[in-house]
Amino acid sequence: MLKKFLILLFVIFPLGMFVISKNNEVNTYDIFFNKFIYNIKSHNYIKAFNEFYPLIRQNNKEAFSLIAEVYQSNSYGIEMDLIKSKIWNERYRVGSFDTGVLEYNQYHHFLKKGDLSMASVFLQKSAEKGNKNAIDILKNKDFINKNSLYVDIRWSKYWEQFDYDELYPFCMKIKECS
């Protein structure tokens, strides 16, 4: 009898308390998400993105995914941009801000071999995945011309106006972000 009581006391009771505590625990993402949706519906876009930003800084994959979705429409107070959406989807996929690294390394490999055509392809792929170094190179016309890299004129114009610091919506208006 004492043995059953001790098993109940030391095994089943703590297990039950653990289950109860987990059920009462509120998901941090849900809190931020609910505030975000409330502010968006109230057309307080800057406030919405400002209050959501801490999850981005924590490399929260769900937050990366939400920002990717935000860029897929002209809602949320920002313009649709499928390249930015693709970058955030890549961040979601790898769970990090360091994206397009393999493609960037491949760009260097082909550049050293003198294969400018393939180097150009991998530089573009790296930029499309959000690699800041690749984007900075594509923004630099002098570097592109000096190294005879091939960049489609449409892409060239896109990357010239691309502001990496504004990849997160309203970043320049958010104290923690800028």
C-alpha cells in the first residue's frame, strides 16, 4: 500500500502537474501574433511591425514565415514584393538570417575560375536568397562592370533600389531595428 502511495506521489502527481502547467502556458508567438493582427486591422502598421520585431530578433521561424506572407500582397501597409517574400521564406527555411551562403561561395568559386557567366548566375541566386554581400555587389555597378559580370538590366535596376535595411517592414521607423 505504501509502495502504491509513493508511486502515486512521486510519479503520477508530478506528471499531472507538468501536463496542467503546459496547458496553461501561453505561446509567446500567439501573443505577438494576436497583437500584430489587432494593430493591422486598426491600420496601425508601424505599431504592428514594431511590436512584432522582438520575435524576428529571436530568429522565430513562425515570425519569418509571417513576414514572408506579408510581402505577398499589397496589404499590411507595404507594397507587394515577391523577392522580399522569397528572402523571408528562405530565412524561415534555414531558421537564420544567414541565407544564400552556399550560392555566394559558388559565385566566388566560378569567379576565381574565370567563368563569369556561372559566377553571375550564382551571385544572382545568392542575392535572391537574401545574402547581403551578394546584394551589395549587385548594387555596385562599377564592380559589376570591372569584373565583367552579367546582370540582366531589369535585375540591375531592382537591386540598385533595394534597401537591405528596409527588408523588415518599417525598419527605419523602429528604434530597435534601425
